[in-house]
Amino acid sequence: MNYLSELWGGTTFGTVPFPYYIPMKTKKIHFLLATLIMVVAYITFNYSAVEANKVKPRLETIAVGEGYGYQILYEEKVLVKQEFIPAVQGERAFASKKEAKRVGDEVLKSIIKGEAPFVTISQLKDLKITNLED
């Protein structure tokens, strides 16, 4: 036995006492694990920043003649412009901004879900839209 092995009470590997010796394979595993953790953290934070800055469609109510309508915009481009109550014969505007917003919100939800942006008479009645009939 040499001086180091007597000092540490064990064997030595080269000139390094056993408690401080880490095999090369373990070092590689630790390095790869640390690299993997950093890459996952970078991707997670980068994806979160992109999602936070992602532009979403938005709803605006608009004045139309003697009533109101709505439009849905995406990056300042008009996707839907609804000046009259949909699914109703004739050109009837919504009686209030609140009514136009309620219907516009339903259409906006369907666009965000990737569904067709249409509204039925039944939905209009459920939303308590006035001015549906003459």
C-alpha cells in the first residue's frame, strides 16, 4: 500500500484516492444528463414565450345604421364582418352592443376551436337575441 491508500483507508486509482475517483462512463452520463436538462428547459421556456406572444383572433362590435354588428379580426385583417343578425331573413341589425358581442363571442369560440363560424336560430334564441321576428 502506498501513502494515499493508507490516508484514505482504501485503494487508489492512479494518484487519485478512491472517494474522488469517478469513472469516465459516469462523467459522460452526468454530462449528457445535464445537457438534456438544459435543452428541455430552453425548449420549455422558449415555447412559453412564443405562446404568450401568439396573436389570437379578437372581436369588435361595430355601429351599423340603427343598430350594431360585429367583426372578428386576426392580425388586423377582418375574418368575419357581420353587420346583420345571422340566420335571419332580411337585414336586421342587433338591437344593442351586448347582443352583438354575445353572438360574436360564440362565433369567435368556434373559430378558435377550428369549427365553422355559423350560428343557428336556436342559438340566437338561447342567447336571448331580440329583433329575430317582424
